[in-house]
Amino acid sequence: MEMTKWFDTNYHYIVPELDPDVKFSYASHKAVNEYKEAKALGVETVPVLVGLVSYLLLSKLAKGVDKSFDLLFLLPKTLPIYKEVIEELKGAGATWIQFDEPLFVMDLEGHKLQAFSAAYAELESTLSGLNVLVETYFADVPAEAYKTLTSLKGVTAFGFDLIRGTKTIDLIKSSFPQGKYLFAGVVDGRNIWANDVAAPLITLQSLEGIVGKDKLVVSTSCSLLHTAVDLVNETKLDAEIKSWGLVGPYYYFFNNPVYPGPRRGGSRLAAAALKGSDHLRATEVSTRLDAPQKKLNLPILPTTTIGSFPQTVELRRVRREYKATKISEEDYVKAIKEEIKKVVDIQEDLDIDVLVHGEPERNDMVEYFGEQLSGFAFTANGWVQSYGSRCVKPPIIYGDVSRPKPMTVFWSSTAQSMTKRPMKGMLTGPVTILNWSFVRNDQPRHETCYQIALAIKDEVEDLEKGGIGVIQIDEAALREGLPLRKAEHSFYLDWAVHSFKITNCGVQDSTQIHTHMCCSNFNDIIHSIIDMDADVITIENSRSDEKLLSVFREGVKYGAGIGPGVYDIHSPRIPSTDEIADRINKMLAVLEQNILWVNPDCGLKTRKYTEVKPALKNMVHAAKLIRSQL
Ligand code: GLN
Ligand code: ZN
């Protein structure tokens, strides 16, 4: 089954694939067992279950099922299972049950809302005697959905995210069912700052007047899965920043009139000055297209990779020892240079057209830049689950961002000096740095993003000056940050695209700007991607080529280069030349040959050399094969 991001977070879930004949049964008694375990320890807990309507709406049709089949038709099959679970929880002594129904915050069609009403009406008798909370999160609940939600049968409490949703409060104020509980999510479940106590207090006081003191519950805005656990083990974190984590910037401000605020450097002023301008490149992309291609002397269907090469145990050891000052800077630089040389030689042997240095000096594509920018701090233990046993450790953006000195120029120009072929400079874009960090909450996110954009712009220009003619600015997480509600899309996309453009609007026509995105769903943002105005975009494309590519073809003449991944790097499987050639042919059926690039669908960092070498060899063969046939 596919693994996909949970709403607009970096947490992943496995998407159930259902068909009309699926048979459900009550398999795992985890919820009941854990309730009992806590109870045995003397702790009364609220068991939390995925709401039954959200469960179906987040599932997808199994392969081969007629697209017209509505998954909500499966409600009569899931209801009896939910009833069994509820009965068992009741039997174990539970007095509260929580159903997470985050789908309530999406733009849902009427029949989906009706499914909620029908499902809960069906559960009503089973739920009687219990307090039942339906929890929503990550955005406002739209007015129609709010009506449906607050009239659900059998439900005694409603939960709202009052951090990410700022409008729901008006709906609550205009009507809230009498005698029901309100779970007010005023504590941010997705950031690390200690809670601001002043503003939520005002909110809570006004809500108290509506629902009554005994029915108002102070709550987190969502589950705490998305934030770090605690500060106790952060021995290296700056004491002042740590204090904001304990009491929060706002609280600090209210209690300390001398609150210094994050450093107020020129970057804040510069970012503020950006708003009026469009930051366009001097020439249109279709006109621009030839200049670098000629200068770089590239064949049609040029081959390249996305940036990273395998990160070996040895490489990790070198970085770790350098960080711990166990090896000298000289030894470190020597080791990294050797690694780059190895990667360059491999690519030349394979006859790849546009080379990369392989990112051996980077532990993580965001952390690497954060460590060199001002305004960032790092935790030792602030891990957040991403999927399964995999966790990420997002940097903290606490102050104004600026770039004290070049970050990648040394490595990129060293790599370029090893080859006559073009070497791609490799940067992480501002939106991705923002979306994969814990961000200060005392100014709008877009202002922070503009500051990062200005820092990356300096880097782009220094790379260009340093003789790097192809620069890739990864925006892996641009799609992930798309707001859940359509009404908010255009605002986000405007500043996100603008931030990207700021980074490279100053380069010459002959400098080729690439971007890369790990995402296979561009339907709703294709116009913004075109607006990014990159010369080449490489994208993940392992799942649904035709659908994805038709997006690029439809209605828009995409003039710039596009490299839809020709094989899936998330698997150790080595694709054959024929298979890749077949893929390229399918792409050529949709896209013009002069804009198509040939590349894997993401960085190779998690793979082994024994997989990467043969896979890239087959990829280059496939490209040559097709070139010879055109
Ligand atoms: N340049 C990065 C790499 O190759 C891109 C990673 C990503 O898209 N997640 O590792
Ligand atoms: Zn990627």
C-alpha cells in the first residue's frame, strides 16, 4: 500500500486500498488493551480512534475497481466493527471516547457531510452512556461542515484547532449546541514554543461565556505527535532560546519589557521591502531555454541525477568525527574531496551529462543550510516521527535569517574543477527550509520565508560568480505546505513561488536554474509551478506517469525543461534498460523531445552503490538508445 503524508504534516500513513467486496473484521484490540493497561496503573484515559468516516475518505480504491465506486458505500461494513470496539471499551470501563474526524476541515461535498450524519446516527445507541468527543484539527471547520458536525447524533463534545484555524471561533460564538463540551485547542500541537498565556486566556474567557465553565476543556490544537517531547535533555541549546521553549516568546515579552526579540538585522528590512516586486528573470523561459543548453553543449534528452549519492557508513563516520573535533578540518576536507572525486569519476564513466557532487558533506538537506545561516538553532533530541521508525529533527528558526558567508561554493567549485562537464550547484529552497523547520511564531511565516529566500539568493549569485552554470534549488516540500482549504491556496502559493523567484531572479540567461520536487500530485498547483519560472524541473514520477504528465501538457505550453523521474529510487530494485526506455517513450508521447530530461525520481542517498551504479548505467543506455531512434 502507498505511504502518504498525513494532511499538511511530514508524518506519513499507509493508505488503505479497499474494494467493494472487502471484508472487515475486528482484528487488533490495541485501543482496548492500552486503555486497560493505563487503568491498571490508575490512569483514566480517553481512547482515541480514527473516525469511521475519515477512515473511508482517506482510503483509496483498490486497483481495478471502477472509479465510480463510492468508498462511503462501505459504511455499513465498517459500522458493525466500530460498534464492537465501542462495546468492548465500554465493558472495560471507558467513560469517554474520542473519534478523530480531521476530514471535517476539508472542503467536502454535501453527500460526504451527509455520510457523517448517517454514520453517527447509526452509532447513537451504541454510544449512549458515553461521553463522545469528535476532534477536528489542522484548519478551520467550514460553516456547512460546522453545522453537520455540531448536530451529530450521539456526540457530546466537539474539538477544534484554534491555532491553525482562526475563523472557527466565530462559528462557535454564533451557535454552539447547549449542554455539549467544547475542547478548545489553544495550545499549539505543531510547534515547540511554550504557550502564549495571554491571548488564549482571552479566547477561553469569551468561550466560557458561551458554553459554560463546566463544559469548556482546554486542549492542544492537535495530537502532540508533530512536536518534540521535552527540553530536559537539551543541554547544548542556548539558554535564552531554551527559555522561550519553556515560557514562550510572548510570555517572555509580557513579563520582560526588555525582551530583545530575535536579532533585528538588515534581513528583516530587506524582506519587508520585497513585497512590491515580482522578481522576474529578465527573459522568458522559452527564449531563455537555448542559451544554457548551447553553452553547456548538451545532447537532447540530457541525463542527470537529483543530487545526493549513497551515504556510506564511512562517510557518516567522517562527518561525525569532524563534528566531534576528533579529526582535523584538513583531514575532513581531504576525505570529502576524495568522496566527491569518486562520485565525479563514476558519473563520467557512466557518461552522465550534467554531474552532481553527491552531497557527501550533508547530513540533511535542511539542517546543512540551517547550520550555516544565522537565526537557526538545533536540538540534540528534538525528534519527530516521520514514518515507521524514521524520525526527523527539524531545526528551529528563532531569529532573523541571514547568510554570514557562502555555504556551498567551496564544494561546488571544487567539484567543478574535477571535470569538464557541467557540475550542478545544489541548494535547498526557502519554502522547503521553512516547511521542514520549527518556525518562530511572532511574525507571519511568509516573512521568515522571504528572509531565507534572500540568503539563498546570495548563495545562488556566489555560485554563479564561482563559475557554476547549472544551479538546482530543491523545493521538495513546497506541495506539502499547501493549506488544506482551497480558499487559502492562492495566498500560500503566491508567497511560496515569490520566495523561490527571489532566489534566482538575478542570474544570467546562460545560467540554468533547476528545481526538484518530491511529489506526484501537481493537479492543483501546476500554474504555480510554471510561475516558479525554473529552467528545468525534475519531479518524482514513480506512480502515475500519464496522469502527471498530462497535467503538464494540458492547457499549458510548458516551455521549460522537465525531468519526470524515469525510475523509483525508493526501492532497491534495479530497472532494466528496456523498462527505462519504455518509460522515456511514454513521456515522449506527451512531452516535446527538446524539453525532456532523463533522471531518477529523487536523490540516491538512501541507496547502495551496488544498486545505484547498474541503475544509472541502464538509465544512460536507455537515453542513448532513444536518442539514436529520434
Ligand atoms: N538534492 C536532494 C538529494 O538528492 C533532494 C532530496 C529530496 O528531494 N528530498 O538528496
Ligand atoms: Zn525528491
